Amino acid sequence: MADEPLVLGIETSCDETGVGIVRGTTLLADAVASSVDEHARFGGVVPEVASRAHLEAMVPTIRRALKDAGVTAKDLDGIAVTAGPGLAGALLVGVSAAKAYAYALGKPLYGVNHLASHICVDQLEHGALPEPTMALLVSGGHSSLLLSSDITSDVRPLGATIDDAAGEAFDKIARVLNLGFPGGPVIDRYAKEGDPKAIAFPRGLTGPRDAAYDFSFSGLKTAVARWIEAKRAAGEEVPVRDVSASFQEAVVDVLTRKAVRACKDEGVDHLMIGGGVAANSRLRALAQERCERAGIRLRVPRPKLCTDNGAMVAALGAEMVARNRRPSSWDLSADSSLPVTEPHVPGHDGHHGHDHVHEVSKENLYS
């Protein structure tokens, strides 16, 4: 175990302050401080509220992770942080904290990609990722089909959402049904008691001429909202459970169908599903069913590792260290639209900031 890199990961791309500590592919700590309750009254994430919450939670969450892992900050081999994509202000809090800790401790800094981290977290549960790996990432901000031959350097997008992400559609329909925020868990709960075939909602981008791997949930969201409005206008009661089940089925049907098709087309016999919506019970069940039928092995991390967390960032950071990837420079910046084709933001050619760490007395720092 001693030669496996010990890395701390910081995740602040949205409303979760996540700090994880990983040794190689073993999870030692996964501390999360969520500000979701502070956003609930607004019906969605408010960037300024999220940034302030990260600022307040950062140091206590890092201390909790170190304590949970039973290590000191001086034991670490590196600090990894989500550099993007995400909310600019929220990302800045995480990047600034990571720089401060890395500089004070004299440790290498790795700015990593949020989406690549969602793929890499599966290593903590199911061991090393097969190469190549087909990944379906579904969350509040992203719906993507990605093919990775090396999670630290090569992630190729095959398809993505052209409008609303799947998680965003769940939140919006939950709002129309007055079910609160976030929408994913509550719709999943109601759908279990409903009939997924009760209402024939549309399946976006599934025609013969449509992009094979792209997703669109805006039309579905509009169709569901209009159906609900028509019921209310007629003075009829809205069957919340049936609407939830039928809407959810339309989303997961398209997601799983396209993912399995991509695996077949690319000759990949594994499918990894990650991101917050991967916690959805129906998505997991239908994916399992379709993958088994197609002879594809399904890998889905446990729900807690699907939502945003620091463990996934630490997992990718540990992989960067293990594969001797170049650390980031001290001028690492948050990039709210960092493309998935950049799994990490390396230092400049020829040098990186860690050659110039001042050897200040660190005996009493963060011990």
C-alpha cells in the first residue's frame, strides 16, 4: 500500500463542498458539506450562495476528511481539485483552497476535469477502469457519452445534450408538479408507485436522421409541462405518480438505448454510468437489463459516489500521480467551460510552479 499515492481531492463545481482522500484506488475519506437546503427555497442553485457556502465549509470539511482518513496533511503526495467545468465562482473557491494547501505543504497540485473525475470514481468501487471505457455521464448539468482509452489523457466525446441535461429536466418537472428541489430523488420515489406506460411522452432525438449519440430533453420537458397544464385547466387532478413514472421512463429509455448502441458501434464490452442521475433506481435497472441482453458489463458506483464528491477528484488525482502526469502550474485557473477532452490542466512545458516552492518551516502547518 505504501507505494500507492495518497491524494486529497477538492470538489466545488456546484453546491457540494466535497473533500475526499484516496490511497491508490482505496477510498479513505469522503467528506461532503452540501448547501442544497439553502438553494431549495429558490428552486435551483444560486451561484453566489454556493460560493459563500463553499468558503465557509472548506477548512472544516478538509479537517474532517483528514481525521476520517487517519492521516495528516503532511502525509499527502498531492492535492487535486476540480478546475472545471462548473460554476465559475464556486470553482474559484476550490482552486484557491487547493493552491493554498499545496503551496504551504510543498505538494504537487493537479487541476482536474469534473467529468473525467465522475468516470474515474468507479475505480474506487470496481477496480481499475478497462481501457477503453465507455461512459454515460448524466447529471444536473451534463448528459454525455464519452469514450476513454486513458482517463488521465484521452477522453473523447461521442455525444452530448444539445439543450437541457437530464438532471435539469428532472428538476424542472418536479417544480411543475410542486414536488420541490432537487427533483431527481423525489420523482424517482413517486415513479415507483406509478405506471411508466400511462402516458406516451416523446423520446427526443431517436429518429433515423437524428444524431445517434446526442441527447435532447427540452421537448420532453415541454410536452410533460403542457400535459400537466391541460389537466389543471380542465379542473382534473394530476396523477403525480403516473406522470413521474412516464416522464422518468422517457428519459432513461433514451439514455440507455443510446449508451448500449454506442458500446456496440465502438466494440466496447463495458459501460460505466456516472453523475448524479446515475443514482436513479430506474436508470440502473433498465441499464442492467439492456446491458445483459447485449453482453455488456455494467459498472455503476454506489449512489453516494455518483453525486458530486471529493472522492472522485482524489481518485483522478491519484491516477495522475501514479502515471507521472505533469502537475498544474501555480497560475492554474478555474475554467467554467473546461472541455472534457482535457482530463487535467498540466503545467507549462519545461517547468511547473512546484519547482519553486519555498521551503518554509512546515512543521506546525496543518499537522
